[in-house]
Amino acid sequence: MLICRTTGTVVSTVKHERLHGRKLLLVRRSAPDGKAVGDPFVAVDAVGAGEGELVIVAEGSAARELDATRSAPVDATIIGIIDSTAVGGKLRFAKSNEANA
């Protein structure tokens, strides 16, 4: 699983039939503090994430383990929205702090 930040939406009117009705988001791999560290890629949103949120992304065969993505040509699925991260007992990211910033 990866920590990523949603950076935008992807609109595709012509796509595989198993992806119809699924929201696609542009995500970018992030450090535990939420800072971007990777290139953007597309992920299917399975949890109702919004733009700018820190999320958990499953890749590869794990991305197809949900009912919504089973038998779909999916390589990345957003499976969680992060509330906070801590490393070495120190808070690195808190969604509540970000909302107040």
C-alpha cells in the first residue's frame, strides 16, 4: 500500500465497461507528512476521496480485490482516507491540522 495525495480528477467518457460509474482521481505518491515524492498516476476511488486528500492506495492485484474493482483492468485503487500519520511516535500529518491551515 502507498501513501498518496489526490491532486485532481480524470474524466474519461470512453472506458472499459467495468469502470463505468467509477470516479477516477489523479494521485501522487507522498511521504508520511503529505509532501509529494513521486510522479502522478490514476487510481479508482473506492472510498469517496476528494481532491487534495491524503489517501491509502492499493496497487496491482490487491487493487482488484474489492467488489467494485473485481475483474476490472485496474492497477491502483484508493482504499482509505488518512486522518493522521506518526513516525517514531511523532505526529507527521493530521487532517484536522491541515483543515485549519
